[in-house]
Amino acid sequence: MSINTAPVKWAQRKDSLYITISLPDVKDEKIELTEKKLLFSGSSSDKRYNLNLEFLKEIEVEGSISKVLASSVHFKLNKKDKESEFWPRLLLDKAQEKTNVTIDWDKYVDEDEAEGDFNVDDLSGGMDFGSLGGGGGLP
């Protein structure tokens, strides 16, 4: 079975990132989160998908959450530097960002309008990476 790259959308607020892996009915998912990376693998529609995102800046594993939903996999990640400007992009690698990542226009706000937080109702009951002790990840 060939391995495909999972499609990603993202948006941000001053203190957090919201990442969506746009795959329906994900099965056999494995997620690992560190301060600099998000690693994902899983199956959707009988195809295997992998994802290796190296962030432009560091995030806090503690308090970051994820949830696998019927239509996608969602993450709310807390930025390590909550007082810095908006990130100009999500990933360290500009080429990877151009080919694999798009803006989540449903969650996008201009930097000067970003006072509110993301609506994370769809993440309730999700996995809290901080409860894993050390680097986050699923078996």
C-alpha cells in the first residue's frame, strides 16, 4: 500500500494554533507531538497517510489537545511564546508548506482582530497531550 501525505489546514491566534488534518473516517491513527514537531500516521478510505510537520517556532505540548472526528483530525496547540507576533507561516520548511498546507479560512482572523480564542467545542473529550507525561503520542 502506498503512503500519501495528509492534507493540512491551519489558523492561529496570538497564543495558539489550530490544525486540521482533512481526512474522513481516520483509523489506526498514531500521533506524536513535541515542541517542534507533529507526526501523524493513519488510514482513511483504504489509503495510508503520513505527516511530518516541523513547526516554525516551538509549541507547548502541555495543554495542547487533539481529537479524531468523523470528517477530520483536529488539534489546538498552544504557542510557547504567547506574546510574540503572529507566525508568518506554520512550518520551518517553506517548500513543504506551499505543497501540503493551506489556510483554514473558516477559522482565520486578521492579527488585529484576534482577541478571541478558537471554538474548541469539537475537541471536548479529546486527548490532552499534557496528560501523557513528556512527549505526547498515541500507541
